[in-house]
Amino acid sequence: METTDNYKQIINRFGFYSSIALTVITLITFGFAMTAIPISGAFCSGDCIEYPYLDTLNQYPKDFLWMYFAILLTITYVCFMASIHYYVSNEKKIFSQTGLIFSIISTVILAGAYFIQSSVIPASLMNGETEGVAMLIQYNPHGVFVVLEEIGYIMMSISFLFIAFAFTKKSRIEKSIRWIFISAFILTVISFTIITIQHGIMRKDRFEVAVISIDWLVLIVNGILISKVFNRAIKQE
């Protein structure tokens, strides 16, 4: 069945607005995350807190605000990937659908990690319920939260790799989009390899910071570029 003009219009507009929204939300999230100055881990420059990381309640809500925006970011990211899946030609949908699946895996991991961290940890500290908090708290550089972020953003990088092959047109903008996505995956692999070789399993939050920075920058740049692709499609309707 051929796609109707109305169906194409819905896809193009959904893709355009989700791309713009993703860019804006990622920029806002990045800004708030930068205000959460590291007080532990590999990037702490002084007066660092140590295990069991329980004297951190005064960091609430400042160090947790960015997580609410990050949850919104991951949800918008899935919408963004879905719009690409429906936009690309049928013969490339195997790549876009695989990318979409990895984006859903990424979002489930990250949104869950952020919601648990911002809801459970502050309440536990306020009530003096500190058993097990050290393993879950974001200030533990080899704790559960950091590891969940690592695997969540690795899944995001894998989604970038597959979605890259859905862009096959020879226009300059689609070539740029494709190579930015592929480069993000390559940089993720390289950064994980180098950090693991240097530090082994005691990599702390070094890779976490690296992969978040790579993925968020890609979402900002390709969010802008893909919004232009959808905008062109809208003008050609």
C-alpha cells in the first residue's frame, strides 16, 4: 500500500518537531549537568567525599535537577528515532528499526536509573535509611548508577551506528548525518578501550563522562541537521 500524502505530512512534521525538541532539551540537560560539580570520582579536584558517600544531602536538589531533564531527553530521543524509522525508504527500515530497538533499550535503562536516583536516594538520606545507599548513589564512581549510565549510553551509541545506515542519499547533509553517527560509535569504542587499558575495571566515572559527552553532542548536532532534512521534506510536499 502506498503511503498517502497526509501520512507523509504527519511523519515529516513529527520528525521536524521531535528533532528540534531533542536539540533544545539536550542543550538544557547539558547545562544543568555542568552545574553538578564533581565531589567524588576521577574528576573531583578537591574536598572530595569518600565512601560511604552519605554526607551528601546538602547537594540536593542541585545535583539531581539535570536528571529530570535527562529523563525527558531519553523519551524525546525515542520519538526522534521513531520519526527517522518511518521517514526512510522501505529497503532501509531494517537498519532504522534496529536502531529504534536499541534506542528503546537505552531509554528504559537510563530513564529508570535517573528516576530511581532522583527519587529514592534523597528520600533515603532524609529518612536516615542508609543501608545499601553507597552502592546506588551517583557519587560512587564504580557504583550501580554509573554502570547503568555506561551501558545505557553504549546502547545509544549502537543505535547511532544502525540508524546511520538508514541515511543513504548522496546529499551533503545526509552524508554528514551518517558520518557523525558512525563517528560517535567509533569514539565510544575507542574511549572505552583506552580507558579500560589504562585503568582496568577501576575506570571510575571516566568512561561515563566520555560516552555521555559524545552522545549528547551527537544528539545536538544531528538533531539540528535532521530537522533540516524534515524541513526540506515539508517544503517539498
